[in-house]
Amino acid sequence: MRALMNLAIEPAMKLFEVSTLVVVKPSQQAVKRVLKVMADTPMGAIRIVRDRYPMSRAHEVLSCVSLQPA
């Protein structure tokens, strides 16, 4: 499994699933992406996703759920 991380933003302590709407440049259509993000807090996970897609102005976080191991 590949997860987004940016240790400069937050330490990778928990796994979050972030659903976001991203504008695709050539067609300007919104595409839903579900990303796995390693961060310490939900807001840190959101910042990492926004850092990953900086050109999109249409970020809307639909959900951010902690995926704790069973």
C-alpha cells in the first residue's frame, strides 16, 4: 500500500483516508480521488493532500477517517 506522507508538515503517526474533489486541468472537470495519507491529525492529512495537488483551486475534503488497525 502506498500512502502520501510529508514529514515537513506532520509526523506520520496514523493512516487517514481522505476523499477530495480535484479539478483535472485539460478538461476542467472535477474528479473524486480517495487517498491514503499518513499524518498525526486529520487537519495535517488535509494539508498534505492540498500540498500534493497545489494547482487545483477546487479542493473540497469530503471525508477524513482514521483507519485504525483492528
